[in-house]
Amino acid sequence: MANHATSNDPQHSPEQGTPNNDTFTTDVSETDDQGTTVRETQVREDDLSEVDSSERGEKQ
């Protein structure tokens, strides 16, 4: 289970509008004409957008 930010978290301040940069790993399914592919990826906790591999420090 992912750790969720609390209002006391210094990285997430609703008053200041500072975004929460925490991420977690999840499965993403993508369907096309050839079928469905499931892959594991990192997403941002605040908006569930996928984290680019260069942001995670991985080689492309």
C-alpha cells in the first residue's frame, strides 16, 4: 500500500499549492488492435500521471 501524504507533510501544502512529488508503482493496461498489454510503471501520487523514466534516474 502506498504511503499517503498528510496535511503535516512539508512537501504537500494546500495553502501554498506545493505539489506532492511522491510516487508509487502500479500496473497500467493499454489496449490496441493487437490486444491488451499490462506493464508496471511509476505514477505521481497527486495526479496519477506517469513519471518519465529520466525523472526516476533510469537509463533509456
